[in-house]
Amino acid sequence: MLPVSRNRLDHDLPSGIEDAVRLGQQARGEVVSAIVTAQESMSAGSQHLSRTVVDLVTKAGKPLELPAAPPLPPPPSPKPPTSPEGRAPSYRFP
């Protein structure tokens, strides 16, 4: 068996470990990017919510102005009571 230098062994190692390291670094970069995107989105949502709350509180301090009510229809004219047959009852006096 021939003696092999340490440097020679390092170069002969399969690139699987190097590939795994690169893949891990790439995955970490994607995770960090997703976290930054989520933080930016939450910050934008929080700012939007704050503006909405300020608007609502400002509007709540003002009196509510309602439009004038529409005119009421005239009351119905009184009708004489009718019998079940649909005509006015006749009264008989003794």
C-alpha cells in the first residue's frame, strides 16, 4: 500500500459533504429570506391597522350626522266594521 498524504485524501473525499453544506446554506438563506418577508408583511399590516384605528377614533369623536327622515304617509281613513260576509253589519233596535 502506498502512503497517501492527508491533502490527497481531502481531495478524494466524495463531494456529498460539500453538496450537503451548500444545500444547507441555500436552505438557510431561503429561511432567512422568508423570515424577513414575514416581518416586513407584519410590519406593514400593523401600520395599516394603526392608521385604521386612528381614523376610527377620530371619526368617533365627531357627532354622527344622519339624513332627514322621509315624510310619513298619511294615516289610513277609518273604515266601518264589516260583517264576515263583507258588508256593513245591520243593527236592529227592539
